[in-house]
Amino acid sequence: MSSRFSCVEAAPPVEIFALSRSYKEDQFPQKVDLGIGAYRTNEGKPWVLPVVRKVEQQIATDVTLNHEYLSQLGYEEFSKSATKMLLGNDSPALTEGRGFGVQCLSGTGSLRVGAEFLINCAKFKTYYMSSPTWPNHRLVFKNAGFQDGKLYRYWDASNRKLDLDGMLEDLKNAPEDSVIILHACAHNPTGIDPTKDQWKQIADIMEQRKLFPFFDCAYQGFASGNLENDSWAVRYFVSRGFELLCAQSFAKNFGLYNERIGNLTLVFKDSSPVVNVRAQITLLVRGNYSNPPVHGARIVSKVLNDATLYEEWQGHIKEMSGRIKEMRQALRNKLEELGTPGTWEHITNQIGMFSYTGLNQECVNRALNLYSFYICRS
């Protein structure tokens, strides 16, 4: 008798993790891993931020701490601090009690909880994501229950820049009440962000068409080295009176990749929905993972609420973002020095750890097969 589970269909591997496994198995000494978006030292090693090590030691010796369950909405001190970091300490949304945060399982979990809330509790039906976007956006929203997923144009491949006209046209044609996934900074995977003037045009169209912004903010501070710069778009939309959601991740800017620390920020026009929204999200979390972990939340909370630790952390994010900018410039300089065909200013016009290089599939395969350069096909 065959297994009851013989009906289970095969599924494709997650490309970026399959690429990482292949890299680890490669014995070529000069191999290069350009796959998973995780910060590395000059030696290609993970970097645990010194301020994180320091706080972990403090936590380990604090005998007053325990391992009791958190509530469904998480560690409140963390979520309040994370929301202030995103919106600003003096944000009217916070002072007026119409904005709050919920601790979730990193950025992915924040997106999932937010998506489930939007479709199940607020009855949204359609969502739009940029073309291209982080591949997991589609899977997260699909598994949350959204069936109507669409794309808006974003990347101008011919000129290696933002296709603003295409994006605005697609937003103009989006049906009212569509959820629009927006990258707050360091767009994944292109590295191209709208300028402030372009963000204003995007907001104008979304306001006219009554579209709902759902920001994905995975790189605040890590993109430019400045927390306010990297959250400018979110703060601007709030200042315009938008209701919105924003998924925050602390994987990159704190180096807490496997601690899965995230925050879902919600902003409304007034405080009247807050009690009901918190109650519904409590039930969504209870029926999923019940409650989030506390270790990483304690680390982030301690750093954000201690002036000395906070200053040290700001130095770390400036170091990481600055080094990435230097590497971009060095790569462009070398390509131009070698007389490599094409133009390469897009390397330095982009921001963050992701880049659309302009290489085609043949180039990517050649780099892998001849030189063990592991690069995503996209």
C-alpha cells in the first residue's frame, strides 16, 4: 500500500537558499557568494555587532529575567520603540494614539500578519507589488488568502533606472482599495529608490485613487546610515493623512538574522479602530504562532532606549552602509578602468546591498561555471 502522502506534489527549491547551499559545497577556494542578502566582513564572515554582544552579555547575567510567555502582541517596550524609530518620536500618529506596533516574526512575519488582517478583517481583495520585487511578497500574500495579485511597473531595464511613468500609470489604473506594497528604502532587488519628489507624485496618485499603502521596511538605517532618511517615505505618507501598514525587520540593521525580530506598525486616521484592530490581530497571532520570542526583542529594546548603546549602534549602521557604498564605488571604478563594455553609473546610483547589474542570464551562468560566482538568476 502506498503512502497516504504520495499525492503531495514536488515543489521548486527556494532559489536563494539553494544557491547558498551550492556555494557552501563548492570546493573552489576563490568562490564568491553574491546570493543571500546578509552583511559580511572583508573575510566573508558574518559580523555580530559589538553592541549586540554587549547587550547579550548584560541579558545573560540579569537574574531578574525569565522565560515566561509574551502576550500575542509581543514585547511592548520593543514595539513602542520600533514604532517610534520608524515614525519619529514626535509623530502625530503616536501622540494622538492612532498608531501602534505589534511585534512579529521579522519582516516576513509582519507582512503575513498584516496581509491576513487586511484580507480577513478589513476585507481588502487586491494587492499590487512592484515588478520586480522580493519573491516572497507573492508567496506571503497568496498564503495569507489574497487571490488577486497584480504588478506595477518599477524597473526600466533598458536605462537601469526607475520606470516612474510606468509605475504612475499602473497605479492610476489600479482599482480603488487596492493594497500597494511599497519598499520604504533600498528596494529589493533593484537598489533603486524614488526621490522625494517622485514619492510625492506616487502619494498624489494613491490619494486620488484611494489606494492603501503597505510599506516593507527591511533596511532602515542600513541603506543610507541615517534612520530618518531611510524612513522618509513612510513619515511623508503619514504626514499626508494616509492610513497605512508597515512591516519592519531588524535582521539587517541589527544583524539579528536568525532571531526573527520584526514589528508591524499600523497607522489610522483616528484612534477609534485601535481597540478592535488590536483584538483582531491578537486572534490572528493566537491561531498562528501564539506569541513571539523575546530574546532579540530585548536586545533591540535595550539599544533603542539607552543613549550610550544607541549611539554605538548608530556607529555600526553607518559603518555597514558606508562600506557597502565604498564597495559599490570600487566595483564601478574597476569596471570602468578595465574598459568593460556598457555604462556602470547605475552601480553607484543604486543603494543598499542589492543591485540589478544589467548582466543577462548567459553572463550569470558563465560567472558561475567558470569562476564560481554565485549570483541570483534575476
